[in-house]
Amino acid sequence: MNVMNDSPRRKELTRQAAQLFVQEGFDRTTVRMLAQEMGIKSGSLFHHFRDKQEILAAVIEEGTQNALVIAKAALEQCDNSAEARLQAMARAHLETLLTDRNAHVVALYEWRRLDPEARDHLSHLRDAYEALWEAVIDAALAERLIHGDRFLVARFVMGALNWTVRWYDPAGSRSPDDLAHELVAMITHRA
Amino acid sequence: MNVMNDSPRRKELTRQAAQLFVQEGFDRTTVRMLAQEMGIKSGSLFHHFRDKQEILAAVIEEGTQNALVIAKAALEQCDNSAEARLQAMARAHLETLLTDRNAHVVALYEWRRLDPEARDHLSHLRDAYEALWEAVIDAALAERLIHGDRFLVARFVMGALNWTVRWYDPAGSRSPDDLAHELVAMITHRA
DNA sequence: GGGTCAACCAAGCAAGCGCTAGTGTAAATG
DNA sequence: CATTTACACTAGCGCTTGCTTGGTTGACCC
């Protein structure tokens, strides 16, 4: 057992692990399966990660960090209107789900498999992401673009968006932009 | 190894299994843990269920069947207006999540652990439930109470509702009725 | 009062699990 | 040239897993 830096090699291994975790689930994915997918033997795996748990944490950290970066970038390069910002966030969320699908599915489904320390560390990242959403929703409420309880609206919207991993087909006819449009139209109270 | 009827004993065992599956996840729940929770030895478990998979299927079937019954009852004893029916469905959904929480959390999180035959059988049940939703949403669209794509609206709404298992606290100050109200208000386009 | 049957138990098997120990080797570093 | 580093290998330990086997118990039935 050795390092725990973020070498490029480790990044690639993390990506491949995410793929398997989605296919099989974390518990059903054995270190031998992971090693085979990575083209090495199971013993060699522990040169890159302290243990199996750390692979899961790495997958989720990678995905969440990307989501944060993308969402921030989307907010920076869009209008200041509440509607534009709402739409930018929704679209960014869906695009992350598309480009970084595996990591996010893992984050949604296997969160409970994290040990307490990892969960604690990663929930800070997740909170930072959700704070972006809440700021945008607050602004929309202030402009009276949407109505209702701040807390509830945020959770309803995130639920609707996160649920898309269950049914959204990136190869289908609908683009993330379309979906974001429809969602904003649904909750918006103007013509 | 023996029967696979639906004796009252089996119902009770199923209920206890659901509890453990929620706490630990399906894969991490061992037959020895299940047996201990049930007050029997692990070998005796296989008198009631063919294998571990069948316990999972039993849990999910029970929960989905209950949801169907409750939703149908709610629709029968409410106004014919689209808004009332929308609210009745949302409220029924949330109440099921409250009274039958364990089974539904399992259905949401462990669906992928079902083997293909069980998944096929249970997806028919789930489709019947979703059909109720789509009928109600169709009516609301026809009345122009809500706008948008039938398919997308249905999935956004179900996502928002199912996501509640992540954050909703039944002991908190909000009732299922409150939540249903807020959700309908959010997507509704009238004063 | 012999037969039936659901319900349970003790014991254990074969397979698979996460992880470790110790070693080899090619490239980078001093 | 000598040493360190990064990465991979083989071999296997200690343990848990889902499930099976072979048998016992006690309530009910004609």
C-alpha cells in the first residue's frame, strides 16, 4: 500500500471504477472485477487506493467537483435575470448528468456505502453545490417568478432533475436544453 | 426448501426484511442478519423463501401493491376536478411513503438487484401505478391547469415526489397534505 | 393414535471476499 | 553508477457468504 495522490493514472482508474459501480453496484463489484477492468491484478489495485472504500469516495468526489465547476461556469456566463439563471442551472445539471453520468449515478445510489469520514468530507462538497441552487431559487422567489416555500421548491426541483438518471436517454430526441426549458416552464408563473 | 405461498407468517417476515434492507442495503444484509431479526436460524429462512432474491421481490411487491390500492382509493373518493385529483394522487403517494416507507425505499434503491424474471413481473405492477399518474396529468393538461409535455411533466412530478424519501421527516412540522399542496401549487398555472 | 405437515434447528460446505506480504523491474533521480 | 520511486506481479490468509443437508418438534386430523 502506498500513495493516495491524484495522479493521472489514478484518475483513469477512478473513471473505470465508476463504470463498474454503475453496472453492478458497489457491493457486488469485487476488487478482482475492478482490477480486471483496469487491466491489472487485484493486488496491484492497492498501490493506488488504500482500500475499496477509497475508490468509491474518489468516484463521488470527482463527479461532485465537476458538477460544481460546470454549474459555476454556467452561472458566470449567463444573464442576471432569475429565469435565465434558473435555466442555466437546470441545463448545467442535466449536462453533467450526461457527460459524467457514471459518477453521478454512483453518488446518488451508493452514497450510503461511504464510511462516516468520507461522507462527512463529501457532504461539504455537495452542500456547496446545493447552495448554488438555493441562491438561484431565492432570486426567482424574490422576483416572484415562482411561488412557494424556498426549502420545498429547491427539493422538488432537485428531485425532478436527479430522477432523470432513471429515464433520460441521451441518444433520444430531447436535448438537456429542451428538458431544462420544460422544467422551468412548468414551475414558472408568467406567460 | 418448501413453499412460496403468501402465509401471514411470510408477510410478517417480509415486513422485517424490508426494515433491514433499508438500514443496510440488500447486498450488505446477510441471511444470518435476516434470520436473527426474525428470531429464527438462518437455515429456517429457506423454508419460507426460495432464496434471498425472493425476499427482495416479496418486499417490493408488497409495497407496490399497497401503493396501487391506496392511490385508487384516493381517486375514487375525491372530486372530479383535475386539481383535486392531482392533489389526491400526490397526497396518496406521500402517505404511502410515510406508512409503508421501508418497502418503498427498497423499491427505489434496490430495484436493480432484482433478477430479470422478478424485475419483469414487478415492472408490470409499477406500470399500472404510473398509468394512474399519467391519466391524472392528462386530465390536468386538457383542462389547461398545467402546461407542457405529458411525458416530461409526469416524470418531473414523480421525481420530485420520490426524492422526498431523501429528506422528508414525518416527525417534522409538514404533513403529507402540506407537501402535496405545495407541489400542486408549484406546477399549477392559475391563481 | 398413527399420519401429516408447517416450522424450525444444528452443522457445515464450497465459493468467494477484501486485503497483505514479499518480490521483480524499468524508469527517473542523485 | 547507485539509489529511489512507481507500478506491477504471485500467492495466499482469514473470514464471510448464500445455501444445503438431515433431522426434530408440536399442533392438528381422521
